[in-house]
Amino acid sequence: MRDNASAIAVGFVIALLSIAQTKADSRPVSEKPLHIYLLIGQSNMAGRAQIEDEHAGMIEGCFLLGLQGEWEPASNPLNRHSTIRKGIDMQRLNPGYGFAKAMRKANSEVSVGLVVNAKGGSRIEEWEKGTHFYDEALKRVREGRKAGVLKGILWHQGEDNSRKPYSYLEKLKGLIADLRKDLGQENLPIVAGQVFYHPETKPLTKAINKEIARLPEVVPNTGYVSSEGLTTFDNTHFDVPSTVVLGERYAEEMLKLQGEN
């Protein structure tokens, strides 16, 4: 009887240690509360630029939300844990890389947490309140907020709405209002990025870029980043240098909204 009791006691202790270890493993790697950012949109936010050797490995001071709500040291491709993404082989370098590096450069004391949930080829209508994409973004960012504070949202989408540009801004305005309300942060900084435009090879995107640039005029505490001077490898998707620069521009605008630049 005594041996059985001892065995039960030992088993109980092992079980407790196992539970404790599981909880420890689910905690963020960072010792400090994370400054969390939600990255959503279509293919340029998912990332289509080639991941080169210099972009491999962990991004110092940056963490990525996994599928089970766990945080891991961030590395490319950053959209690999998206719950709505296309095939893993299509997930490459996205603006989150340049963004995280620039945010860390601005303040190395801050640990950055990225919740990346983008989907290539998606229209803004697929992101409206009540849709699968919208619900997944909310679910993931709510899970991520357990480890820190949501500091902003990065939005990059528009290619698939470029043929009907003049209704776009009103839809984006509505999306921002819904996200802020459902997340309980009415002044949450949100930055939208322009898509690639070229007068000869990509003329249709000129109008939608003008609409995106008007966002700060119609929605408080929002910003936009220009795609001027950026280049692509296929007339739609930004190439490696431009993807990095785009991320840096997102960081610059986000810091302005946060009053840190």
C-alpha cells in the first residue's frame, strides 16, 4: 500500500511539473511585455520577395505569434503562421521584416511582437466585419495581447480593388472603425500602404493610391506610406529592396502616430 501511495505521489508531482512546463513553454520568449502589431492585407503583406541570406535567421528583439498562441523568436517568412494564407511555398519576405528592424532601431528597449495574418489575392470586402478573414485577425490578435499591448495595425491591400477605387476609402474607413471598436482601442494607430503604380505598366492603381493617401484626412490617428520610387519583380509584387524600404516607411509613419518621431 505504501509503495502504491508513493507511486501515486510521484506521478502527481510529475503531472504538476508537466503542466508547469507546458505553461512556461506558452509564455512569450521576451522578458518584457511585447509591443504588438497586427499585419494584414493581401500578397505584398503576406510577402512575395525572395528571402536572401541576409534576411535569414532570427530578428533580434522581435517575436512572432504561432498557431497555438505561443510566441517564438521571429524569422522569415513572417506570414507562415497565418490561418488564412496560401501555400507555405508562397510565403516569403514581407514588410514586417523592415518594420520590426526599424522599430527596434528607434527603441532597442522595446520587444516587438508580430501577428501576421495576410492572404494573397484578397479583396477588401473579404476583410469586412463578420467575414472569416476579419474573425481570424481578431482571434489571433486577442490571443497575442495576453503577452503585451497592441500598439498598431499595418494594412496593405488594394491591388484587387484597383478597378473600383472610389468606393475603397469608405470601405477602409468602415473596416478601421470596426477593428477599433471590437478591439476596444478607439484611437489605435493604423497605417495603410500604397500599392505599386507605374503610368505605363500599372496605370489603374493611380486612383486607388490617391484614395489611400487621403486616409489621414478622413480617419483620425491613421497614416499612409507611399510606394513612390519602389520597384517590383513582376509589376505587382515589390522586390527585395523595396519590400525592406516599405517596412521602414511603415515604421516611420507608425512612430509619428505614436508621437515618438
